[in-house]
Amino acid sequence: MTELGNDREHLTERLPMPHPVRVTVWGENRHEQIEEHVAKIYPNGMHTTIAEGIVENLGEACAVRTATLDDPEHGLTEEVLAATDVLTWWGHAAHAEVADEVVERVHRHVLSGMGLVVLHSGHWSKIFVKLMGTTCTLRWRSEHDRELIWTVNPTHPIAQGVPHPIVLDEDEMYGEFFDIPAPDELVFVSTFSGGEAIRGGCTFRRGHGKIFYFSPGDQDYPVYHHRDVRKVIANAVGWARPELARRPPELLRYETDAFFDGKSYTGAIR
């Protein structure tokens, strides 16, 4: 990867595509520890299954590590994030346990160019809510609904190589109204047995970072073993990788002189 100096002229330096893309798969890993039926579906944790799906699809084009809530600093140290091109995030029962300082750290790295793929109940994670600036609430029902995932943007890179629709025999229902900002791009819409629908595959850009939200994946169902869901997540990782050289963290704080009433003021963005 191109090394970046501290001067601002490098902010728009185009990166040669790094090989492999460095992925950190983050999982809360609580349901798997306390619920026997979840442990049977994901004996090594959902995070491991998600990571395996990325490797299965990207092969040598990726280098994947995993991290969990109970790791020191949730496994998301400054060093780990600096060496991560794309972070995937699954959380549900313990959003409140994610330390605010770690959320700030992840937020800073997304703004500086790290990609973020948020999965299922990660819609209520601190980091996604912070990036969206809305409540991110939605309707839900967990009654073994059949889910159809319809591609509404077939030319998008995340939709390449997936069937139309993807069929999940069972999943938790997530429905509108989904309180998120209008997506930059809508890639997938899901419909359910009860007639509900949700904008279930959405992209956003924040700062230099690209974000993809994908709604399928409740812990009670083997969704992350599904071939086509794994393909979507891998495609999202490929899409979310940085296109530009990452902004050095120190450039998220800058000093500028503004003259007002003859006085000089120093401002900072964090």
C-alpha cells in the first residue's frame, strides 16, 4: 500500500488496489455463548462463519482476522484498525457494552477511509447510529418468516453473481419504517411472509469511508451459512475497500486561522 505523508496534497492520492484486502470481522459473540440452539448453528461463533464466507468467496484476495466484544479493547485497537481496510460488524444483545472510546476510534477510521459492513441487528450499534445520525429503528418479528431479497440495482458491484431473488426459508422479519437517512444507493429490498418490506441492502458514504448495511442474519437462523448471503457480504467487502489513500489520523484534527473582528480563532475537527 502506498505510504502517505502528513501533507494534505496526498489526500486524494489514488491507491493501487491493495492485495489482499485486509478484513476484520467483528462479532459480539454473546448469543453463541449463552444460547444452546445458537451454539449449534454457529459452534465457532457467527463471526467465524462470516469470516469463512468471505475467504470462501475472495480467496487469496483477502486476509481476514476476527475480533469480539470480550477481547481487550473489543479487539479494535488503534493498531488493528490502522491495518484494516474493511471492518464488518454484527452485534445485538450488548450494544451498550461497546466502549464509547472504541466507537470514537472506529468512527475516526471510517471517516479516514476504512470501509464498514454492518450486518442485521448492527443497525442499532453505537457506531452505525453515530454514522447515520438517526435512531435506526425498524419493525421486527421473529416467527420463522420466509425472506426474499430482491436486487433493485443489478449493475452494482455488491449485486454481482447473486440470484434474483435470494431466498431464505427462515429469518427474522425486519420491516419499514426503517429510520435511516436516504441511502446513497439502494441495492436490495427484502420482502417477508407477512407482506412487510425493508430497504435491506443500502450504501452510504461518510467522509472517505464507504458503508454497506445488509439486513439478513438473525442469530436464531443459519443465514450466514447461506451461499448467496456469503457472496453478498464478500462483494460488499470488495466494494467497501478504500479507493483513496487513507487519511492519517492526525489530519482528522486540523488547525485553521479564521479572522473575525480582528481576532484569530483555532478550530479542530475530531
